[in-house]
Amino acid sequence: MGSGEEERGPERRRDYMRVVEAILTTALNGASKTHIVYRANLNFKICQRYLKDLESKGLLMCIEDSAKRYTTTEKGSEFLDQYSKIKELL
């Protein structure tokens, strides 16, 4: 196990996939960055990195109207469905 983070016990860091799942689930019906930060339990700096990454992969979309909101794309919803199936197998 690489960095040892996997062996820290209950306080260990979440892996990338679990954070992505939390963000995409939160944004299914649209969510502000603040809402995503709180629901996904991230700080703003880390959250911004994830949002940019997920947008670049087409899993999340930023909608700027009266307020900046993020929403999970169809591709993001498909990812959540497939990830859920994988978790069931494990």
C-alpha cells in the first residue's frame, strides 16, 4: 500500500472515487460550491480542484445564472450508476 494512508483506520483520508461520488451526488439537482463543500466535507481549495477536474471530464457542469451552480451531467449520472454497481460487487 503506497503512502500508508490506507492503513490509518477510521480517520483515514477518503479516496478520489468516494469524493467524486459525494460531489456528483450532491450536484444531481444543482448545488452551489458552498453546498458541495459542506456536503462532501471538503475545504474550498480542494473542492475547486475537484470541480475543475470533473468539469474537464464532462461529469459536472457549471451553470452561471443569478448564482453559480454546479450540476451533474448525464455522463456524471452514468458514472454514479456504474460506481454503485461496482461497490455492490465488492
